[in-house]
Amino acid sequence: MSLDVYIKYKEPKKRLIKKSLDGEACGSTMAIYDKNTEVEESYWNANITHNMSEMASYIPVIYRVDGEKYENDLYHLVWRPDEVGIGNVCNNTDVVAEALQTGIAYMVKHREELLQYNPDNGWGSYDSFLLWLIDYWYACLEHPGCKIEISR
């Protein structure tokens, strides 16, 4: 089981698919293109194992909404952005980007302390979680003001 995160673009992005196979999400969707084809993408998405949620709950984050500073933990901002803030303001890439930046900085500084929360079953790790968060943060910066949706 995993957490799926989607950033809905305000304007769909165009992408050229070369003559080949094209798939996403571990092959759950597969298409065959017999010629180069331009398609529109309306979102960025990624997933992470729920096993990282415990580590996320020990990572503090700071973010601002309308100039007011808030503190929470990374778990709530990543796994439950729809439940944080008044009017679900944390479903926005601008707010989440700031929180992710503070969470990433904390992780780097407190690596040894956080390693104890690596899952015992080997599904997920500090290193893979950090890389995933950096990718998510970069996607938020690349798409300001966009809505975030999650599937748990």
C-alpha cells in the first residue's frame, strides 16, 4: 500500500511520445503508439510507501498562510494535507513547498536520529524518502499555485 500524491496543473503540459510503448504506475496503464504522438499531461504524481509515515511524524515543518506562521509535522502535510489548515489551504503547492523545504532541511540535519524509524520490513528507507520528498518539493516549486490531491 502506498500514498499517491497528485499535483493538478493549471495548464496541461504537452509531451511528445516517440513511437514505442508508454506506461505509468508500474504498468497499470500501457499504450502502444505506432507514430510520434503529442499528449497532454494534467498532473504530476508520485507515490511513497505508508511505511514512511512514522518517520514523517517525527519531522517538524513550518509554513506560512497569509503571512501567519504555522508548525506541524511532515506526516500531516504529506499524508493529510486536506485536513490541515482552515479551508484546506495546505492542498496548495505554495504552502506545501515551504513545509517540504523545512522538513527536508530537518531530515538532513537529523539523519542519524531519524534512521531508527526505517521500516523493519525493508519497504522504504530514510534515503529513498528524502529523495522522494526532494522530488515532490521540486514539483511544487515548478507548479506554483496548483492544487494537491492525495489518495491514501
